[in-house]
Amino acid sequence: MGLLYLDLHSQPCRAVFLFARATGIPFKFQLVDLTKGQQYSDEFGKVSVMRKVPVMKDGSFILTERYEQRIMGKLVRLKTTHVTVSVPAFHPLQVQRKVCKSDHMG
Ligand SMILES: N[C@@H](CCC(=O)N[C@@H](CS)C(=O)NCC(=O)O)C(=O)O
């Protein structure tokens, strides 16, 4: 199950959170309270040198990209079997391919 580092005061975090909830993709929620400066903690620094949310962690794989769409794409790709609503409605195949390709390119 993916772990999402989020602060729901952040718009991109809400987008990722709502997307995962709406599609039924299971994930664990880890609050990074930006108002308390938790993004500057040593613990979060090990997850993201950028010290920004949202971040997705799946096993040893950590996605700290600048685009929350990539996190959504990765969630879909990793958890397709758990999706309860139509993923293509949110995430067309072409976009999935783009995400896969950009993942390989780093
Ligand atoms: N889509 C954003 C997501 C990253 C981002 O800017 N996150 C903000 C919250 S919306 C953040 O973590 N800010 C904490 C900080 O700058 O200390 C990006 O382009 O990088």
C-alpha cells in the first residue's frame, strides 16, 4: 500500500488525496504539517530533499516529483486492481504511457 505524505491545506495534496479516495485506491496518509514546519524535519528530509508535499512512497520507491499528476499516475499504475471506478475517466491510457515513460527517464 502506498504512503502519501500530505498536508490537506495544500491544493496539490488535496488533488492527490481526493483522486485516491474517489478511485478507491488504498493508501496510508502521513501528515506533514506545513504550518508547523514539519517539511524541515530530519525525518521528512530523508523522504524528500525538496521538502515539499505531496510525496508518494511505495516500498523503497519515492516519488517527489514536481507534478502531482505523476503521483496520481503512479498510484493508478501500482494499484489498478483496487480501483473501483473507471480510471480512464480520470487518467487516459495515453497519459499513463507518458507517466511510465517519464518514470524511466527519471
Ligand atoms: N505541484 C507543486 C507541489 C510542491 C509544492 O510546492 N508543495 C508546497 C505545498 S502546495 C509545499 O510543500 N511547500 C512547503 C514549502 O515550500 O516549505 C510543485 O510544482 O512543486
